[in-house]
Amino acid sequence: MPPTTDRVAPHELKLRRIFDAPRELVWQAWTRPEMLIAWFGSPEWPAVETEQDLRPGGVWRACLRSPTEGRLLWQGGVYHEVVPPERLVFSFKWESDDHEDGTPVETQVTVLLTETPDGRTQMDFTQRGLKSEQSLAGHRHGWTGTFGRLDQWLRIHTDNQ
């Protein structure tokens, strides 16, 4: 199902996706490095490395690489809430300042996973603290592509269960 987008306030991104997969599998996809590496990042910038210390106060990092340019983009943050299998809250910040939008800022990401009555998973994703409309548009594009990759990954892994 394609994502729906709802901007509640300037510089806040809200995305909702319904995945044809059980909530536990979607949770694992977010929280197991060997699964995260398979889908994280947009098609233009897939992840080539991920690190996770999945606990409140634990650090996460991911490296995205452009297949066409070979350029690397590191991002990371700190987990604030880890409530299996329903809620992840973490900070997000690019590690370099060579983005079109200038110096990166720390934002907060919340991922809520809810099981639907038919056994699918609703994911409500919010990223707060984006500093400009340009940043909001860039993150919307990146996360939308990323969640498309997650949907494809889940379909393969749900079919194999």
C-alpha cells in the first residue's frame, strides 16, 4: 500500500504505512542489524553498514552509499525509548555538513507499530525538528523510498514463513 503523508506542523514529517506482515517481523526489521541492513536507505542511497546498541541511551549509526557516485553519508543518533514490539524513539542526525541544506540538526524519530485486526501492521512514523521545507522534502523522499524497500523486504520474508 502506498504511504500517506500528513504534515501536521512545519518541519514535522508524518508517514503512515500498512505492511502485509506481522508486527513482530516489522519490529525485528527495525531492531536487528542483519535485517536493517537489507532495507534501510532509499533505492538511491541504500545502507552499506549499520550499528545498533538497542537500549535507551544506546547509539545507532548507518552508512548510506550512492551506487552511482560511490559517495557515503553517515547518520546516527541515540535510542530514547525501546518498547518491543510497538515503539521506537531515537534521535537522528547526519554526521557531515555537506548537505544542500547546510549544517545538519538533530531531529527526533518516533516509530509506532500497531497490529491491525486482519494481522497486518500499521506503522506511524514521525520525524520532528527538521529545520526547513527543503529538509522536510528531502527526508520525505528518503523515508518514502526506504519504506518502499522495507515493504519489499517484508513481502519476501513473510512469504517464506
